[in-house]
Amino acid sequence: MRTSYLAAGVLVLALGLWMASGLLPSSGNEEAAGNVDSAALSQTAANDEAPPMKVEYIDVTLSPKSRDIILQGQLEPRRHLQIRAETSSIVETINADKGKTVNKGDTIVALSLDGRESDLQEARAQLQTARSQQKAAASLRQKGLQSQVQLEQSQAQLASASAQLKRIQRDIENTQITAPFAGVVNDVPVEVGEMIDRGAVVAELVDNSSFIVTAQVAQQTLAKLELGKTIDVKLITGEVLPGKLTFISSVANSASRSFTVEAEVANVGGKISAGVSASLVVPVEQVEAVFISPSALSLGDTGELGVKTIDENQQVVFTPIELVSSSLDGAWVTGIPDNSRVITLGQGFVKSGQKVEPVLAEETAEETAEENS
């Protein structure tokens, strides 16, 4: 019996000790949690005291820049003509080959006379006879020896003979196919000895002294164009030529709702060929802008294009911009205040309001050069 009581007492004592031991770990956990919170606060304070990030910047100065409208087009010759034969005959000689420059009145192709000289002599003889007959009829009419009808018949024969002579003379002249204006012979689609009919194309002549650049402009931009305005014509080859707006259509294309515009540009030295792609650069207004490298451009929170600048408190400021013109080397933009410090290196790792340590781009280049030396 005593053994049972003893066992029960030992069990109760063990249970009490076990319950009391549960309070000790709880106190230890609170202390551990307190240590963790203190470490986090210490880490945050350490982060707040971290040195500002270095960024590279440039000082920008605004300059006057033309805001332009750029229209895409191509060079077309001022005059482009297919010369056709005005009489039928055999090609006797070709005096100007493809690519040759000719002056106005130069013979390009000569056709055979083919018996036209004999027709000319006959027409001259008939004209002389008709004149004599008309003169005799007029004399007899004055004497009352010939009727008025006979006199009018002789006058009609004279007019007919004169017209026949002129037709033959013009036909002979048409055997010499000449250039109606100065230009370059682009093609001669006939051969010596070939029989051609009236109306056949015998040569293609291009006036390359100047070109017409044709382009299409949207109706929203039409009001900004001015007839006679001086513009630049930029060729796909990189050359820039001076030009002038010579035509602005008053009727829109029914399909595209765009308007046709034309500009004339001189071909100094005759070195430019027709068909080259070209852009019309039409100045619209003068603005204050700055040239920025593409690497300095950033996007704002809402997707707008801009740059990151540094204010007087050494904090980052996002500045929206507007493009004036762009190229492979960079872009002219407006919206940046004069004498701003634009971040050019490191802008991708900082955000608006963050304090930074600005380093002038020139100083960075000098330090690198010194280290390399």
C-alpha cells in the first residue's frame, strides 16, 4: 500500500515540475524576439547612414534649334519626255547614245529622206506654175477677159501648191529628231536601219538641271506649310541640298486624306540622279533645346520620356522632355531648364527624391586617364 502512495506522490511531483518548466522557455522567447527587433532597427539605421550613390552628370546649356517637319519623298526630274517620230522612215543615224548630254536643238536621231527631196522639187515647181497662172488670171480679169470664178480657181490652186510645199518641207524637217530642251539622253530604243512609223518612241530625254521632290503631308500639318518657303532636301546618300516649296495641293487624296506637296531643288554639277529617296526638312519654329545622348533618356512612372536631373539638394528629379529631332547620335529635346545637371551614368539605379553624390563627367574621364597613366 505504501508503495502505491509513494509512486503516486512521485508522479504528482514530476507533473508539477513539468508544468513549472513550461514557463521558463516563454521568458526566453520574448528575450530572443527582443534581440531580433533590435538587430533589425540597427540594420535600418545602418542603411539610412549609407553614403549616397555616385552618379555621373553633365551640365547642359540651351541653344536655339529649329523644330522641323520631315516629309518622305523622292527626286523626280523636272522634265521627262519620250520623243516620238513625227514621220515614217528608216533610221539613218543615231547621233546621241544613252547617257549623253545634249543641248536644245541637237539632233538625236536622223531619218532617211527616202525620196522627199524629189517631192520637194516637184512641189516648188507646182507652186511656181500656180503663181504664174494666178497672176495671168488676175490680169485677164482686170481686162474683163476672164470670169471671177476662174480667178478664184487660180487663187485656190496657188494656195494648195503653197500648202503642199510647206507639208513636204515640214516632213523633211521631221526627219531630224532634235532635243526640245537640254538634258540627258536616257534611252534610244531604235537601231540604225530600222523602219519606224509616225508616233514611235525614238528617244527618252531627261532634264536633270533641277529636280522636283514630291511628298505627302497629313492634313493636321498642312497649315504649317507655306508656299515659297526655303527648305532643306536631305538625300538618302547623306547630302543636304537647298530647296523651295513650289506646290501645295488644295485637294486631299480621297484614300489617304493626305495632301501632295512639291519642292524644287537645283542639281548643281549634274551629279545627282532621279529616283533617289529624299526627305523634305521644313522648318516650323525656333525653340530652345539641348542635345542629349540616347543613353541619358529615361521613362517616367507613367511611361513618359524624360531625363533624370540633380537639384540643388543633390536629389534626383525626373524631368519630362519633348523631342525636337533625333538621329543615331542622340536627340535635340526641350523641357530641360537651362544649366541643369543631367545624369548620364547611373540613372537606371536611382529614383526621384533619392539623394546622390554627383560627379561631373569630365572629372570622371580625367580620373580614369590618370589611373591609366
